[in-house]
Amino acid sequence: MSLTAFDIARLPRILFGPGRIAEVPAQAAAWGRRVLLVTGGRSFFGTGRWEQLLSGLQAQGLEWRYTQVLDEPSPQLVDTPVDAHRDWRPEVVLGIGGGRVLDGFWSGRQNSLP
């Protein structure tokens, strides 16, 4: 089965498809310099894409911090990292993963970082 790449232009912007991870650092840089990176469990780290992403963020001159979403989304799941990173003032929230990552942070936008 072949996957067709696509974008969803509304906020949050979603990039999907093979090789699209290479586009992410430049997309993030267009929005700001401080990136809060949100992933799911461990599967992303075992693919080699983690290092590719970090190299790309560094090449764009971006600062980043990291948090994981391991459980089903809840208000506390969103509030905890928002509170932990509020003083750092991220300009971009970058979610890499599936439902837990995207649902958790985009459904919790009412608690968004300043």
C-alpha cells in the first residue's frame, strides 16, 4: 500500500507522508525560534528520524525542549508540560506522532502557552 503525502493548511498545520520529516525544521523556523517538541512513546526514537529531526532543528538555529505523551489525553496531561515550559515561552509546539500527541495538545489549546 502506498501512502499519498498531504498537508492540512489550517492550524494546527499537519504534514503527513513519507519523507516529510525533512520539511519539519524549516516549517518550525517559519513560526519561531523556540520549539516545544512533543512525541508519543518510543517508536519515533528507533527509526533514525529522531536524529534527523534534531540535526534539522540545529541547522535552522532553533532551540528546543522535549516532552512525551504516553497516556490518553486529559486536561492534566496538557497542563503539566504547559506549566513546566511557560517561563521558557515556546513559540512553536511541534507534535510528532499519532492520536495521543496530536489530540492531547491540540484539544488542550485553551491552556496554550503564551
